[in-house]
Amino acid sequence: MSYIVNRNDRLNVLVEDLTHDGAGVGKVDGYPLFIPGALPGEEVDVHVTKTMKKYGFARLLNVTKESPDRVEPPCHVFSECGGCQLQHLSYEGQLVQKRKTVRDVMDRIGKLPHVPVHAVKGMDDPWRYRNKSQIPFSERNGDIVSGFYRTRTHHIVDTDVCIIQSEVADDLMTALKQELHGLGIEAYDELTHRGMLRHLVVRKGRATGEIMVVLVTNKKKFPQKDAVVELIKKVVPNVTSIMQNVNNQKTNVIFGEETICLHGKSFIVDSIGDIDFEISARSFYQVNPEQTEVLYGQALEYAQLTGDESVIDAYCGIGTISLFIAQKAKEVYGVEIVPQAIEDAKRNAELNGMDNAYFEAGPAEVVIPKWYADGKRFDVLVVDPPRKGCDEELLNTILEYKPKRVVYVSCNPGTLARDLRILEDGGYRTQEVQPVDMFPHSSHVECVAWLEL
Ligand code: SAH
């Protein structure tokens, strides 16, 4: 008779796998137990905390046989903070695991066991890579706390250091925490909706070193603003831009509608490859610029442009991939659902003197069929959809008009595999998949897939 797992059982289990959010998976007579903190290959003592019909959860008590890839997490709040999931796994081990994740979904969901999935392109130095930090502030027992939210909660794990963000973000977070009360400023309290400072947002141009600091405040009237500007200038003497964003809503959304310039310019400039981008307080911009270059470079390589092609960049954001492609193609048509991002894309095309990039705001699944209906034809289609993958209507349009090459950039291997299967069934062949590590120490992995008709 097979063993039935019950809540509060204490068991020793062999960990066989890792979930997409970084928990170990052990099986007891075929019944999966999710064990945060455990690694594949390990034998662990666990305490079962919850059981459901098909799976359960357990707390790691003790590792009785350790994985050779286990390392001491360098961050002192790793076990409490929800920002990273894999710091207890060596970086090499993370890359192996991420490739396996992609391989698994290609086989299981995509039914594409013959398609090569290459080794993940990782970073030489996978720390301090983020160019944007969004740090919540709050009051707790008369003190200011700031840091990052514990997973699935609004509890701030107080810290002065985050080793995946920039040093300047650490310095600002610490200085504000120490000095705000002295300046008569309180941090925001979500429960009472009182207090001034809600979030500190820091953005840094990797190529230019330009720095923007945004203070998200609960009120527009901010009497101590000159003192705070002076404090920020003391911490970052060469700061490019200090902005105030007003958000007086009871909401989880970080930014409000109104943004005011307190010092310097209202944007910073950064470049990817040869292309410059203006980034304002609320612009979408990739958070790991070093790996963005790797990701876009791979997309460009798969697009195999000679200079004669008409290319679509679907889900183009502020046109970063579009402008990369515009340098090597006859023309690029970018489409994106957020109108503000399309404004940024047009401005960035102009800033770089590019006159062969066209942008239109709207849903890709509506705008692209319209371009085709207007008689436009395209040689290559690049898509970079959000986590839910491509809209079905867009896939239908691809299968109707059949551009000869599709380059699919994806932040979710599961929906990538699903969409590749649909395109395969409609006549495309997936040539290769190249994973790229955009978020070291998290469980995320990006991929670029190359398809030919
Ligand atoms: N390619 C860009 C952005 C990719 S993120 C870059 O690399 O920076 C995915 C983008 O798809 C987001 O900007 C989101 O606003 C946009 N989006 C989401 N649904 C969409 C839809 N139906 N049509 C067009 N764009 C959409």
C-alpha cells in the first residue's frame, strides 16, 4: 500500500526537480511536495505544512545530503525577501536549471523534442545588474523602514543593501531612511493612508552613468522638498534628474499621474549598442541593460537582415528592438498597446536620426491585420509579447500571411512553447531556441526562438 502524506508529517525526501518559482520538488510515493529552499539532488528532512489532493507543501528542516551546487546566499535577507529565488544555487547551477526548464516545456508543451535549446547565455558578473530600483518606504514602531516586499505580502523586509541593484540606490535608500525624520518627513503608512514618502525610484543609465531619482509622494504639497533635494545632491553630487511623482490613491500601483521636476532634467539618456534612448520617470525600459544587448543581438542574428527587408516589431514597447533592427533593415513597423510608449518610440527614432521606423499604438492583433489589409507585406516578424504570450488572432494573422521568418522573444517559456506548437502546425519550423539570463538569482528566463516557413 502506498504511503499517504498528512499535514504535520516529518519525512526525509529526495528532491528531484525545481519549480518555476524556485521551490524544490520531492516525491513521496509519487505525491509531489513543494519544498522552498531545497535543491535537486538533495535529501532533506521536511515538515509537511499543507496537503491538497494532488500535491502538498513542506518546510525545509535540515539538508541530510547536500547538492554540490548549493552555496551560501550572499544576501543577508535572502530567506525573507521575495526579490530573488535562487541565491542558494551557484550561478552555474542556475544556468543549468534554467536551460532544463526551457527544454522541459519544449518537450512537454511544444512537443518539440528535436529543437535544439542552447546553453543559457549568462553574465560574467551577475551582481548589481539592475538599472532601476523601486523601493517602498513605511513607518514601523516609530522608525522608517525601506527595502523590498516579502513574497506575496506587503510586509517590507528592511534592508540597507540589495546586491542586484546599483550602489547608488543603496546609498540613497540608507540616507533617506536615516535623515527623513530629522527633516520632518514621515514615510507613508498604507493602513492609515498618512505620511509623505511612498516609494524611492532610482534609475541609472549603464552606458552614460546618468542618474534619476524619483520621490513618489502621497501629496503634491511637499514643503520639505528643497531640503530633500539638497540631501540627494549630497549623496549623489552628479545627479542628472530629481523628480517628484504624486500618488494619493489607495493602490498598489507605484506611480500616480502627475510628475514634477525638482532638479535638473526630466529624463536621463542611456544607450544600447549604438542607439540612444531618453528615459523618463515612468518609461518602460529593460532593467538589465548588459543582457538586453545580448538578447537583442540574438534576435538580430536570427532575423538575418541584409538591408532589404520590411520587418514588423510586435509588442515593441518604446521601440528598443525596432531601432536595433532599423539599422540593418529597409524599414521597421513597430506596434505597441501603450500610447505613451509609442510616443517615446517616435521620439527615440528621431533622436537617433532614423527615418525608416514607423510606430503605431494599438493591439498588435488589430493593427497588424490592418497593415496587411492595406497591402503592406513583411519579410520578417519579430514578436516580444508579455507573459501570456501572443494573442491567438495575431498567430492566425501570421499563419494567413506567412512571413518567411519569425523571431520570437519570450519572457515565459511555457507560453512560448504553446505558441511555437501553433506556428509549427501552421507550417513553420522552429530552428533553434537561445535562452538568455536577464534576471540572475531569480527564477525567470528569457528566450529567443527562430522559426522559418
Ligand atoms: N520589446 C519591448 C517590450 C516588450 S514587453 C522591449 O524589449 O523593451 C511587452 C510589451 O507588450 C509591453 O510594452 C506591453 O505594453 C505590450 N503589449 C501587451 N499587450 C499588447 C497587445 N495586445 N498589443 C501590443 N502590445 C501589447
